[in-house]
Amino acid sequence: MTDTSSQSPPDGSAGRDRRPLIAFTWLWVGAPLAYGLYELVRKATQLFTG
């Protein structure tokens, strides 16, 4: 007994491409995260090297 309807996208969004939205959200989260990690490494090296 398999339910294949739960694995297919809904009919309303089947024609829409969400890749630009997904890329935008990755940038929205990834850019501040990358900056924060950069600052963390920079300040940690200052802390431990003097």
C-alpha cells in the first residue's frame, strides 16, 4: 500500500520554479553566517597570538 500523491508536488505550485527563491534564502542566511565566522576567526587569532 503506497501513497504516491504525498511524494508529488501540489498542482498549484507545479508550474512555478522555486530555485531563485531558494538561492536567495541561502544567500540571506549564508552571507551573515560567513561574515560572522570570518570575524570569529579573525578575533580568535588576535586573542591567541597577541
